[in-house]
Amino acid sequence: MTRILANRVRVWLLGGLMAAAFVFSAPLATTAEAQSKDPIKVGFSMALSGALAGGGQQSLVAIQLWAEDMNKKGGLLGRPVELVFYDDQTNPKNVPGIYSKLLDIDKVDLIVSGYGTNLIAPAMPIAIEREMTFMGLFGMNANAKWEYEKYFSILPAGPDPAVGFSEVWFQAVQKKFQPKTIAVIAADAEFAQNLKEGAVRNAKAFGMEIVYEENYNPKTPDFTPILRAANAKKPDAIYIASYPNGSAGLVRALAEVGTDAKAVGGGMVGLQFAGIMAGLGPMLNGIANYDFFVPEPTMNLYPGASDLIDRYQAKVKAENLKVDALGYYLVPWAYANVDILGQAVQAVGSLDQDAIADYIRDNEFTSVVGKVKFGKNGEWDRPRTLVVQYQDITNNDLSQFSKAGTRKIMLPADISTGELQPFNDLRK
Amino acid sequence: MAIFIDLLLNALVIGILLGGFYAALSIGLSITFGLLDVVNIAHPTLLILGAFIAFFLNSTWGIDPVLAGLIATPLFFAIGWVIYQIYYNAFEKSGAESLRGLAFFFGLLFIIEVGLIIQFGVDHRLVEAWYIGESANIVIGSEIDVAIPYRLLVAFVVAVAATLAIQVYLTRTFFGRAVRAVAQDMMALRLMGVDPIKVKRIAFAMGVATAGIGGALMIIVLPIEPSVGRLYIGNVFAIVVLGGLGSISGTLLAAIIIGIAESIVATFFGPSWSPAVSFGILLAVLALRPEGLFGKTAGAH
């Protein structure tokens, strides 16, 4: 009897393990509308779990909204759009296998990247080998080493993204505080290292002396020793290139240890995510960071983006999706990533990868992120990064971040909604 | 010089507090892996489950995270009880625990993680409490200012209290001695009329129960998302091995040594060296003392 029970338990356990394996490996294919038996398949990996899943999940919903829109309009080239995607678990090691499978087994017609530099870089060799046009979502200088002519980046950081991404932050800080010294803290990860490289070049160009420059391990649980060490060098400004865990940890360390630096922030990924913004609340006050879309009244660069975000938020609410409730950070960009590819396919009238790439390279596009023209290495021909400063955050209520006033735009000047304040002036 | 002393004192204080936090993550594994020889690789994910329960209680009813952890602890005791019963019936009983048992805990890890993603989503979660984002400052003279972040202090105090309670329980009570006996010689215990499986079941449940409070401390110290537990699998096993398998107080001391080493290295030599130094210490200690800092040698048994 006991043996029978044990065998049953084993069977259940094996079943459980197989279910888990299925969840982690099964293709999450979706057919928006079964209009035809011959859909155009768009394949990609996406961070649906792991450290970047907060961005990956909202990107996926945005891409699904695009597929819905396309299919309502009759699809691409008269064929329905089908998405084929896999969870890369924010693990670069999973990415090459996913793209090989997408191309060899799922036989997708088009590919776009997952979210983030760390997960774009490992897909590049596959895209190059198969000569596929490859759209990259928020890749920081991901094509610098490859110079692949069919790569196109959705990141408004300009033709030299490592420099262009942070340049506007340095402009804002230089104009207001004229700092002589700066500390640079960066995560030991592809994106942050590229960003740091650009920040160091900008610091030198603006005549700032780098008094502290260190990388930290992404597993670091507490950042007070790092901040202490940086503070000991008495920097006038602190530039941080971090991923979500580090961003939240450094903001807490700033609340606990403090700093005399006048400007703090720069390239902190994650501070735009709803969960982290709500969790940190007033601790964010004074941080001056990059952003791409914030609910400020002057934010008119991107016609259609607000409507898209409204649709995203309604979908999240109606379907009770466990994703970022606001979607400001990635939704317009993830949508544009596939939208521009779709526009090129329609214009070319075929799935010929060379023709699609030529068309994207030679034309200007209008999408939910405004007018887009690609330049060298498939990067944007000009930067359009915002510098925002967190101000007037009084509590941990998420709804305040969907209203104007909590992330005021410092630069670009023509859409500015506030003036950069010294970091400590905005602390309690 | 004053700046150096200021940095050193701060690094030492943070290191000790960080060590307490690491101990809170490792102490349960010290029981299940160190004493009972069950490779519970799902322990960090159980901690994340504890963290999410603390998050749920904190965000829904405003319950203090530490109190939430204490509330969750009996639940985790029950979870541990059930896990061990399944593990024993399916694997340990037939002597198939080594590889299949490991696969079982891997499977458990994935199931818990997917369950958390389904229930809570993938966003990073933080809790609110008066002691998060605040610190006490001890000012000595004009140039030395030691900041003690309350969130690390709370984690340290709770971790040390839990460690001491477990240590006293295991050394001063009859059942505690039975647990230590089962770790040394199960057959001898059986010959003396004690059911070693019952003892192991309760001890395993105790180990898992620490994930309730440990998880709450985790979300007090850092933001949590469902997969973050995987990052700490190596660290918690390293601390248990460094302390000496089966030594509860050794685990605490090993955690504090790692905490201080990481903090001092991060302060004076750069944070990117911290993991190398931690695992370097582990390698050096194991080369000189394979049983760990406070583990008993084979002859001592």
C-alpha cells in the first residue's frame, strides 16, 4: 500500500515537474485572428520573468496590441499576423537558442528583439548569420561591434548612443551646477557598461574630473558602502548606470546615507517601473534621471502615444494582467519596434529581408514615438532622450505618477516643465 | 586619516549588519542541508515566497513586514512538513534522494516561482515600514559619522535572535539533541526506539519555517521579484558550507565574516571585487579546513 502511494506521489511529482518544464519552455504562440491558414509569423524572445520582466511584460502587451491593430486592418500583405515568442527569463544564455528555434523550427518570417541590451547582444550573431532584418528594443549601442547593416534600434539616443543617451543629462547638470567633479557608479552588465563608457566620455567633454568610477555586481544586496566610498571623494555630481535592483538599492542608500552631490541619477533603469516608483515613493525626490515618455502637459512629441497608453492601461485593468499598471516607459517603444517593421513590409510588398532593411534605412517613419529616421549602425539619426527630475512626491500612491508634476521635464528645453533643483533641496 | 577611519567604521558596521541579513537567509538551509543532509535547493525560492506573503500582508492591511514574517512562520512550518513527507515517501525512503531528490527541489523551485508570477506578476515589489529609508547616525568628533540603516539593523536583530533561539533549542532541549543525533547516526537513534523520520520531518519543517521570517527580512532589505531567489542560491550554500555543516552558530559567524569582507572590499577596493573575495574566502577555508570554520571533523563524530 505504501509502495503504491509512493509511486502515485512520484507520478504526481513527475507531472508537476513536467508542467513546470512546459510553462518554461512551451511556445506562447497566439493567433490574434484566424483569418488565414498562412499567417506572417513575427518571432521574438522576451523577458517575461527575471530581473527585466517588469519591462518585458509591458512590451509584450504592446506588441500584442500592435498585432490586434494589424489584424483589424487586414493583416500584413493581406495575411494575418501571428506572434511567436518565448520567455528568455532575462538570461542572455537562453537567447541564441530561442532565435535558432524561432527560425529553424517555428519558421518565423520576421524577428524583433526582446527588451534590453543584455538580451539583444546575444541574438545579434543569429540575426547576422541568417541575414535577417533585426529590430532592437532599447539596445544601448548593441550594434557598435557588429556594424550589421540590417539592425535598427528603437532607442532615442542618437547616432552614438553611448554618448547621446547621457549627453542631455550632462547638459542639464552642467548648465545648472557647473560641477567640477563627478562619481560614476555602474552595474557590471552590458547595458550599464556601455552607458558608463558614454558617461565617462561626456564627463571629460564637459570638463568634469572623475573622482570615483566603480562597477558593482548585480547581486549586491546593499549599496551603502558603495555610496559611502563615492561620497568620500566629495563629488559635485553622481552619475549612476544601473538596472532595477541596483536602482532601487541605490535610492534607498541615498535616503539612508545621503550625499552632498548636487545632481544624482542619470541612467537608472527601473525607476520608471510602476512597482518600483510606488515602492520608493518620496525617496525618489531629487533624483534626476533619463526617461522617454512622462505624463507632462508638454509631452506632445509623440502623437498617438497617449491613446496607446490609455488602451494599454484599459487592457491591463480589464484583463487583470499582472503587468506594469502604467506602461509609460516601454509601451510606445515596443509598439513602434514592430510597427516600423510592419510599415516597411507593407511598403516593400514582400518579406525580402534585404528590401525591408533598405527601405527602413532610406525612409523616415511616423509611429507612436513620432518621426523616426535611422542613421549609422541603425541608431536614431538624432537623440531625443528626456531628463526628468522626481519632485513633489509625497507618498507611495501609484496614481500620483500618472499625473503631471512628479517627473518634471528638465530637457529638452522646448518641452521643459520645471527647473533642475539641487538634490538635497528636494529631500525632506 | 579621519576619512579612512570613518569609512572603515562604516564598512565594519554595515558588514556586520549585512552578515546578519545573510544569516537570516542561510539559517534554514543550515538545518535542512547542514544537519539533515537534504539538498533543499528551493530554499531561496521559499524565502521569496515568504517575501511575497510579507508584501501581501503589508500592502493589503499595512501589517509591519517583520510581524507579517512571524505570522507566516507557522504556515511555512506546515509547508516544510508536507515537503519533507513527500520527499521522504518518494525519494529518501527508496534511497533515490541524491539525484532525483535534487530534481524534486528544482521542480519545487520552478513551481513556486511560476505560482508567484501568476499571482503577483513580475514587477519588483517593496514594502513600507517606518524603518526603511531611515538611519541612526553616531557622530564622533567632527569628521566621523557612522550611519546605521534601520532596515539592516532590524534584519540583523531578528536574524541573531532567530539564530540564538534555534541554537538554544538544538543544544538544550531533548528534541534538539535528537535532531543532532539523527544527523550523526540515524541507525543508532532507531535502535534506541526513536523514529528518526519523525525527528527529521520536524527539523526540516523548522528549517523551512525560517523562510517565513527570512523572506520578510529579504523584502525589507531589497526589492523582490519572483526569480530573485535564484541569485542567492550560491551565496546561501557557500555560507552554510563556510560555517561548517550542521553548525548553527557557525553559519551566523560565517555570514558575518562574508558580510564584513564584502563591505570592506566594496568600500576600499571597489564593489566589483566583492563576490570574488567572498568565494575566495570560501575556497581558502575549505582548502585549509574542509569541514568549514565551525564544523566537526569526521573524527569528532
